[in-house]
Amino acid sequence: MTNVQKRSMITGYAGLPFGKLSQCEAGCVGVLGVPSEVEHGSRTGTALAPDALRKMSQNVDSDFPVRGFDLGNLNPTGDWSHTLGQLVTQMLDRNIVPLVLGGASEVALTVLGALPDMPVVAAMPMVRQDVAVRSTNTVWLGLNNVQPAEVWDQICQRKMIWRSARQLDEGRGDGFEMCNAAILWVDISVLDLGHAAGADGLNPGGMEPETLVSVIGAMAYRWQAIVITGLAPCRDTRGMSELTAIETLNAALGNA
């Protein structure tokens, strides 16, 4: 936990106490912020996401559905991905659910690297080819129609499950169950820009916030880890992007 956090916040994400990994018990969550910045693109600001989510979560009148501790922010300088991977592995070994608030997409890739044999539910507009080649299958939610042809071929060959943003908004969100446990990765860029502008990518025609919350909330997976990336809070003066991320997390944890 940084000194800035100590001065500005009495409690952590959703009112959880700030603490150390040693204080976490089996079955609880460990919230970890990774304020990394996107390296490419004109819509920057992802480094502000972890603390923006903390502040917004404390203003939302809803109970966090699980117990745990907020472990503060990881220092994003140096070899932060190695440190993040070690922390995630330690949490998993102790049966603690890592709730990682990013940050750029590399944050999620590091978490996925700690669980190489675990299926993934990925809500994002574009398929990540480095995720698609994992040894286990992936459920893709909210895809747009500009995927490269070779990516579609790969999805079909591996019989991956996918739904476009339009299909999900129209209520065609069944047939997702592939296992009991999975990793949840939500990239805020999956949302339509008109509903939630605070994303590091432009995605007109993306998912509606209500759809994202309801689809994730209906999934009966046991989440081994949850990661939020792609949130650029300074781009959304209304805070709808942070609010959607928080409601999605509550829906996922409450159902699990």
C-alpha cells in the first residue's frame, strides 16, 4: 500500500480494510491494484483505474458480497509482472481469490500466466490471440465484427464459445457452461462508448452495461481469479464505466 493511499483512504475497495496477504484467510478475496499504463493508443489513463474504482466503490450503496482485504497497489515500475505473478500464485496456494484491478491488458495476461491450465471467460471486443492459443478453452463475450479471419478460424477449430455484443444485448446468452471453475477477465473496452466512455479503446456498437452485469451474474462458475483492465476513468466524467465495473464484480462474486 502506498503512502498516498494511506493518506487519502481510510478503507479500501468497497469498504474492505487495507491489509497484508498474511491477514487473508482461505475463501476470501485479496484486492490488488496494478496501476499500469497502456503503451499504445491515444486514450490513456489506465494507471488511474485502481484508485478510481476504490473511490467509486465506497460511494455505491451496496454491500460487497464477500470478505477479504485490500492489499493496496503494486508498484508499476521495474519487473512488476514478475511480482504480480508471485503474489497471485501465493494467493491461489492459500485458496484466496485474487481480485486484480488494472491497468493495461498485460495485467490480465500475467494473472492468466499463473493459471495456465484454467479456462477463461473473457469479456472484450477483440480476441487476444495469445489468449486463444492457451491449452484450455475460452468463452469470448462481446466480440465485435472486425476480428481477423485467422482468429475466427482458430475459434472455430478449437470449438470455442463466443457471443457478439449484439447477440448478448438481444438476450442470446446461453450455452456458456464448460466447467466449474474459470478465470474472469473483463476489459471495459467491451462496453459501447456511448454508455460508458471510460475505456482505453473505442468500441462503438459494444455491449450495454446492463447486459455485461446480467450475463456475468448469470454464470455459475467458481471464479479462481478476477481481473479488470482497460478502464480509463478520466475519459468518463459521469463515472458510468467505474460503476459498471463495480456492479459486474458484485454480480460475479455474489453468484459464485
